[in-house]
Amino acid sequence: MAQKEKTLNKILGNFWTRLFVSLLSVPYALIVLVLAYRSVFYTLIVPKKAEFLLLACGISLLALTAMLYTRKQFITVIISIALMFLTLPIAMFWFGEWSLIIPIAAVSLIIFFLSGASERTKTIFGALLLLYYIIGALVFYLITTLFSPHVYEITTKKDIVSNSGLYRVYVEDAPNSTAGTEIMLEPNNKDINNKILIFRIKGYQHKVYTNNAVPRKPSTDLVLEWKTETRKECVSEILRLNPNTEYSFDKDQYKIIGVEPTQKVKDSKGKTIEKATPVYLKDLSEKDLTDLGVPEKGDILYVDGKIQFRYIAAVLEKRFELTNRELFLQ
């Protein structure tokens, strides 16, 4: 028995054993890194909080055990510091999702204070982290205060998905307020569903309907209907309503249709200036529309019998591209 204990102690005390075990904490750090990134771009939904809490606690406990055993390894020391930085965005953007935040925060705090880093290192990084948390929380509070609506809104209709599955809409209402009833459109194909966690995309919300009359029709009585129409039908209807419908293109789109992005014109004072070349729907051929990525048919949203959204505009304006994303509107 004594010989077995001696052999076990020798194995556990071996440098290479500790190095190998320290590498086991790397996947945990990568998971936290991915979560920190997604916290900025996605809203978290935990379908089964109790079950997920057990899973999160189990994984965190295993990672913590491995890190405590290898607390003096350089890899573990680095991870102990990194986890403290990564925990802040998760806590801020997903505040209230305690089944995720508590296990990660507990591991981060424990390993930071118990790691093998020198007291000087802990003091320096401790001061930096304190400053990082204070400034980060303050900036987050200011930005969300400035950009978030100050009127209480409720979602009365959730996730009405289009026929193609590319889009979804939901209805928000601010009762007894001039903020009004709004219908918000967002992409339906950018979420990440891992079964245990659902990451709902944010930053792409586009308002397609507003009614701020007081009194107004109850939002629950609005009739929302998705239909599929051909590109030819859509173009004809758009041009009938406005023959000079114009779109803003980027350089890649100008290149596709073979048009120079800018043109020289005279301003009101007779001075020659460069101006973006206007692009009118009536000037785009069927081939141009195909090359620009406009499908032969797509989704049209009707609200109380009136068209409020056409897929052609979303494609041509690149409405749901990364360049048009806004992060702090939720």
C-alpha cells in the first residue's frame, strides 16, 4: 500500500503530469472565450435552466479541480488571468442568466486568487481588473442608457416566421404611450441552437411598421401575414408606386452591375464635385438582379392587408449584412 501511494505521489508530482493536466483547462477557457464573444452578438436563451445549471456546475468543477492541481503551471496562471477578463462581458450582456454566470464567475475568482502567480502579479492584475470592471460596467451602463428605449414595451406577438424561413417578425407595444406599436423584422437564419443553449442574434432589428396614434388599434388585433411573390411581381408593384425607386449600393454592387461608384457633377455654386452614382430599380435588368443575389421569388409581409416589407429591398440594401449591424439597441 505504501509503495502504491509513493508511486501515485510520484506520478502526480511529475512535471509532465501537471503539464498534461494543465492542458485540460484550455478547452474550458476556449468555451468561456466563445461565450464572451457571443454575449456581445447574441441574446442567450436557456430552455432548461435547472438541467443546464447541473451541467455547467459539473464542467466548471472539473475544470477548477484541474486548475487547482496545476495552479503553479504557466498555462494555468495565464488562464486564471484571462478568465477574469472574459467573465465581464458574459456577466454584463447576459445579466440575469445565473445558471451560466455563477459557475463561470466562481471558477474565475477561485483560480485567480489560488493560482501559483506571485503576489506581485496578482496585485498588479488585480488592480487592472478592478479598473477594467469599473470602466467596463460604467461604459456599458451609459451606452445602454443612451440607446435603450425609456418606455416600457411588451412583446405581444412573437416570431412570426416567413415562408422561406429567412425572416421573422414580432410585435412590440408601449401601452398608453406615443412610442406606439412597432413591428420589428430580423433574420431567422443567424441563430445558433445547441439544444442546451439558444443564441438568438441581435443587432439586426429593422422596423417595418409603426403606429403611434393615441388611441390606436390594439397590437393584438393586427393581422400579420407572410406571402411569397415573384421578383417580377415585386418589381412591377414597386415601380408602380414609385417609378424612381433608388437604392444605395456599395462598391461591390457597383462592380457587379458595371457602373462607376461615383460621378462628377456640378453643385449649386457651379463647382465640380464627386457624388455617389444613383442606382434606380427601373435601370436594373433581370440579369443585374440575379447577379446581385435577388432570388426569383421571396417573402412579402402584409400587415392588415398592406405590404410593409419586400425581400428585394432587404437584399439590395444588404440590410442583414454585418456592416449594417447595431449592437446596443437591445
